[in-house]
Amino acid sequence: MQDEVTYVTAEGLEELQRELANLKEVKRPELAQRLKEAVAMGDLKENADYHDTREQMALLDGRINHVEAILRNAVIIENDGPSDVVRIGSKVTMREDGEEEDEIYTIVGAAEANPREGRISQKSPIGSALIGHKKGDKVRVETPNGYVVFKIRKIE
């Protein structure tokens, strides 16, 4: 099975590289030491610390593998200046029909998506609907609560 391309910003790539270094150089050695201490206590069948540490190690290894796969397949989003069309890396100001307030989202790859911070994936319903549209366009988005229409007010 081939991993799929993951779009990331340069900042997101650096953050993932820092996370990977921390997982490998700090977290994993800490867990390895805890595991060593738990083994030294003897009887592993009844040793909750040993079993807990092994489970944490498995979760950590899973995260390391996931981050490595992202980095292996990362394509850096080149935000080479303004564009009149929404693309990955665009910061989009839009307003939902019937609302008074603008919403601002940056379209990013799935690995960096964090809707609370205004960073939505290009694969999300809103992100995928916005891609390729221009300022002034009305975009109809299917959400779990039905269809919503947004008007694109600004693209940066």
C-alpha cells in the first residue's frame, strides 16, 4: 500500500520534524527507562506498571510511524503570493448567507488541520468546496446539518 501525498506548510513541516525528534529523543527513552524499571520489579503477569508502559510504548511507536509517513510523503505548500483563486495555502474570508459575521479560514493539508485555529483541510467539506473558486463566488457546501451557502469576500 502506497502512502498518499500529504500537503503541509513549511511551518507545519518544521513542527512535525520537531515532534518526531521529541518523540524519538525524549519520550521513547523515558518510556524505555520506565519499562526497564518495571521489568526489574519482577513478576510481569501482575505488574500493572509494566503493562501500562508497554501500551504507552505501542501508542508512541504508532505516532512515530504516522509522523514518519507524513514526512516521507510531504509536499510543501508553496504560497507564492496572492492568487485570485482559492488553493491550498489560501486564507479565505467568507460570509455565510444570512449571517452578519465573516469567517476566516486557511486551507491546509489534512496533517495541519485545526478548525479551532481557523485551519481547515482541503479535504473537509468546506475546504474542498472552496478550492478553485474566486472572490465574489457563492459556494454551496454540504454539511451534516444540510447545505450552507458562503460568499467568498477575500482571498489572501
